[in-house]
Amino acid sequence: MKKIIQSFIFVISFILFTSSIKAGSFSISASSRNVSVGNTVKITVNISSLAGKFKIYSSDNSVLSGGAEDWYEGSTSLYFTAKKKGSATVTVKAVDVADYDTGNAVTSSKSITINVGGSTNNNSKPIDINKTYSSDNTLKDLKVEGYNIDFDKSKLEYNLEVDEDVRKINVKAITNDDNAIVKGDGEISLTDGVNNIKIIVVAENGNEKVYSIVVNVKDLNPIKVKVAGKEYNVVKRVEQLKAPDNFRVITANIDSKEIPALYNDITGYILVGLKDKNGNVKLYVYNPNTSSYSIYNEMSFNNVKLYYTTPTNIPKGFKKVKIIVGDEEVEGYKLDNDSDFYLVYGMNVNTGEIGWYRYDSVDTTLQRYETNDLERLSLINNRYLITIVVLSISILVLLLFTLILMVKIKKNKTL
């Protein structure tokens, strides 16, 4: 009787133990978060109960160089070399990795940021640590050819208004220090309405100062529209529209005026340019039937150009999140908080096909994704889970039955 009870306890303990096995994991650490140019930093990846191919890499090899992609089954260390001043993120990504105990695939990644000190100067020459570099990032003079802006080196913002037919201006900037450099000057194209021109002065030691010239091109007959509560001006110059692939220039009728637009023969989309109050121009999908506008977010990955749209049905288990693709924030869908993979929904503007795509935020790649595969995998996992539960219950019932039977047999013998 005692042996039966011990066996019963053992089986229950085994079931409870196997159902609570701790999943394998990995982490990343550095010998230092700060390193000088020319030195190395030791990156250690601690791996527990996992085995497979890991990719260890730097987000910017020009700042911090090193990395490897190999099979690892335990903790490992690599050395990265600091190349120039800046910061870089070292990431370890599970490429083809499995958990020892569960056999499940692992696809997450871990990162750490390293700051590199000791810089290069503006001419990409090594810095002489014995020399003092100028911090003067001011202008001696700032001119707009043909106009007067009344320059004062302590004043950073200027306003200028030009006629409707002015398409370009020529900005001349002269630094106060000969070793400083200027970015953003020269011949600059203008768009209708507000143009925010930034002139950046970089001192010899790398410090920056920004001068801005706000140029307002008169628009005697602006076409104003509202999108999501914000007011925009419709762009009326074709040279202000940067056509995406497979789009051609057409003419659209908006507010009884002919304006330049872009058209895709595959998707049927009409794009127009809208300018905000800060002078930023973006492309919007224009629906002539409803006179409505929606932002045109095109994501480009190798041969795939995807126009993001809102899905009607979200795959089971995924939750909505915001992701940054290029310079745009779009909605994605994530299954696991630790995963670097997202699902996005949209139309391939090269083929006109609409569907789900799998986005890798580390490698910034995009692949077609078949949600039926996920549903089939979920079904298989559910079947396995049900089988385990049924077997566990069957074993418990059998043990209980055996225990009751043995008790009865013992009682009969005593009689």
C-alpha cells in the first residue's frame, strides 16, 4: 500500500514538474558601456538551455566594429573595436535556435548600447588630443540673393516673403571661424506657401548651431483642405511631387481647379501633395468620389513596395502596436513582446495584391505571410495540449482506480 501511494505521488510530481519547466533564455552584457576610440569592448552573451545559430552584430560598424553569426550552445564572448565617436547598439539575435527542454523555436533578440568617445573632426582626420578645437559655430554673414533679411549673428530665425512665381532662392552663408563648415546653403527650391530652410553651422569641435529662414511663397488662390482636423494646402506645382515607382503624372480636379497628381495604373490610386503649416509636403491618397484624403505610407523593401492599409480581421493572439518603418509610424501587430517580428497589412503597389506581410525590425526585411499557416500551427499545438491533458487525466484515474482496488483487496484479506 505504501509503495502505491509513493508511486502515485511520484507521477503527480512528475506531471507538475514537466508542466512548469522554465524556458531557456539568453542575455547580453558588456565589459563597459563606454569605450575610447581605438580600444575594444568585450560583449558577453549568456545562453541558458538553448542551442542554435545566433547573430551578434553592431548597428553601426563605422562606430563600433565586430560581430559574428555562428552556432552557440553556451555562453560566449566577442570583442568589438571602437572606430569613431558616437554610439552603436550591439544586438544578439536568435536566428535558428531551439529550447532544450520544450523543443520550441526561439526568435527574440537582446541589445545593449555602447558609447564611443574620442572623435574624428569634420575632415575625418584623427583628433590630436594635445590640440584645442574651436567651438565657434556662428555665422559672420547670411544672405539671400536679391533680398534683404537684415542679418545679425545673434539672431537665429528670419522671415522672408517672395512672389508666387519665385521657384528658387540662393542662400549664402559665411562662417565666423574658417574651420567651421556650413550645411543647407546654396540654391534651394521653393514650394507654395511656407518653406522652412535650415542652415546648420558645425564648429571645429563638432558643436552645431541652426539658423532658420522661413520663406513664404505667396499663393493668391490657395486650395485648403482638412484631414483629421488639420488644415493643409494642396500642392499646385508638379516639381514638388516626388513620384513613387509605378506612378505617373496626371491632372486632378480639386475645388474646380486643375492640379498635378500622381496615378498608379495597377492600384488605381491617385496621389496629391498636401503641405502643412510648417511647410512639410507629404503625399496623400485622394478619393475623387468622396473628396477624402488619407496619408500614403509606402514601405519599400528590396522588390516589395507596400502601401499600408487597415485590416478587417486580425490574426488570433496578435495585438496592435505602433512601429516605425523608415520615417513613418504605422500600425503593426505583434504576438510576443520580446519578438522583433511584426505583421503589417497592405497592398503591394507593384502587383495590386492585398494581404499580410511579416516585418523583421532588425534586418528591416519584409515577406509575404500566410495567416492560415499560423492557424494550422495553433491547431496542432492545441491538439498536442489536449493530448497531454487527456493522458495526464487518464494516468491519474488509473492510479486512483488501482489504489481503490488495492484497498478493497486488503480489506477482503483481513476478513
